[in-house]
Amino acid sequence: MELKDAGQALMEALRQFFAVMPTWMMVTGVAVVAIGVGVIVGFALSRRGRAPATKTQDSSPPIPVRKALPPPENPAVVAYREFLEAREVSANELDTKVREFASALKDMRQNLRDLMPGDPERDGDAEAAREALEAGKFEDAVKYLVVLGESEGQDGVHARDAAAKHLMAAALAKSVAGDLMMAQMDPKAAARQFAEAVELLPDAHEELLAEVLNKHGTAAYQAGEPVAAIQSFEHSLDLLQRRLGKNHPDVAAALNNLALLYYSRGDYGRAEPLYQRSLKIDEQTLGEDHPGVATDLNNLALLYKKQGNLEAAEPLLKRALEIKEKNFDPGHPSLVTGLRNYASVLKGLGREEEAETYARRATTLPPARRAAE
């Protein structure tokens, strides 16, 4: 029922009621009725006041969300696009080139942030180049960068040349110091000097570096540092092969050094192919009757002897002895050693009479001819 109809019905009922009531009761009733009407009206108004709020809350349209505007295009990218358009680049190619430039721009920015001139007075040029790039003023950026590159480059070349001279002097001084320490039978101290010389030598001097590495390997081996020695010999071998080729006598010497180190450690499997390769190189480059070939033959033969393979060692020692007899005077230490080695292998093979002959020759050889003269 609406509020207006309820009020009219109530008033009619009160009018009839008051017509038959005494005056005092009428006054009292009016007061009670007034209170009741106030309660009803208040209740109705409270309900009506809440309803619109609920309706407004449920039916109000959602607040539209405004889409964020795309960030403005980088000035450098805009400038590059305009540059391409001025060159009448096609639309498809233009889009590709702009994308490539935008990607490259990240690297250019980073490189310019990392650019720290050696001369602090040139910091302004570096900052000007950064600002010009960001603004898309490419010609200005190039101008600053070319000037900066020329000036810094000249200073860098002078500093590099001066540094190379200092480093070379230091390396040579330490290398000679190592030589003297080796002569004084102090391989441990010598190895330190050679190692420091290796670190100081400029990169361009590979042959000298290989030489110092070889010296360090020898000193380290004598100092009881086989791992360091192997590393230096291997590094020296790599440098020589790259610099001189794989069939150079210096490469053969490096192979022998490395093989000797493996041999001394009992690693015969690695030593044998190195000895064999060294022998082949020396035969081809020095000649089959060269004393260096005799040394290679002797080294390989001793390896076979160490392995107990006397049959393989015997012909190698015999050929080495023949070469020494052609090149050395009687009484030469290398010839005496060759005779003794060959006699030892013959004895091991059970050829006692032959062994005795060569052993006797090793003890009865006349002194060297040159010494007699």
C-alpha cells in the first residue's frame, strides 16, 4: 500500500473514533496516534531512501578506461626515417631499415655510455656526441666522434708503442736473468724469471715467445714441475708450427723436448709418436747423416729399450752409431756414448761377442784428432 492511501485510511478511522470518545481520551489518543504516524512515516522514508542507493550502485555504467597513448617515437629514429624518405627508399624497405636502425641504436647508445676518453678534456666531445645521437643529429654526432677517435687513437698508438718497448726490455732482462740462474744451477728461480718474461712479451714476437717458453719448460722440468713444463713445451710447439710450418727443424727440436718430458714421466705412448715425427722432420730437412738425426734415432731407441723392445732398438742404435762415426772424431763423447748404448742392447739380445767388441772400442778409442793436433 502506498504511503498516501495508508494515511487517508488512518485519518478516517481516527475521526470516527474521536467522535465517540471523551475529551481527555481524545487528547491522549491524538498524542499516541501522532507518535505512531511518526514511526510509520519514518520507517517508510528510511526504506525509500535506501532503495535508490542500491539501484544506483547496481545500474550505474562502468567508468570507461582510457587507453594509454603510445610513447612518442625516438627523435633519432624519426630523423633516420626522414633520412630514408629523402632518399626515396621504398615503403617496405624503409620499415625494415628503420627497425634495424632502432635495434642498432641500442648498441650505439651503450657504446657511447661506455666511451671514457683517456684525456678528461675530451669528455665534452663524448657528451656532445651522445646528445647529438639522441637528437637525431647524425652529422654532428659523426663530427664529434671522428675528432674524438683521431685524437684518442694518436694518444693510444704512442702509449702502446711506449708500452711495447718497456715490456720488451723487461722480458729480455728477465729471460737473460733466467739464463744466468740456470747456469748457476737454480732452475726454480730461473723458471720464475722465464714465466714472468712470457707474460711480459708483446704478442707480435711469437718466435721469441716460443724460445722463452722452451726455456721455461726446461727450467720447470729440472725444478720438479712437470705439469708446468708440459704446458710450456706444448705452447712453444704450437707457436713454432704456426709460425714456421710443421716441418721445420725448430719444430723437430720442440717435439723432442716434449717427448723427452713424457718419456721421463713414463708416458711412452705419448713420447713415441713425437720422437718418430721429430726423426722424420730432421731426415727431410737436415739430411739422413746429420748428427741431429743420430740424436733422434738414439732417443727413439732408448724408449724402445725402456719398454723392453730390444729388437726395435738395435737397428736404430746401429744407424745412429754409423752417423756419429762419420761426423765425430774418435774419442768424442757422443761417439763413446753411442758405442756403449749399442753394446748394451747387443748384450741384452744375447749377442755377447759383438757386445764385447763395441764395449772395448768405447774404452780404447784414441783421443780426438783435433785435440792431438
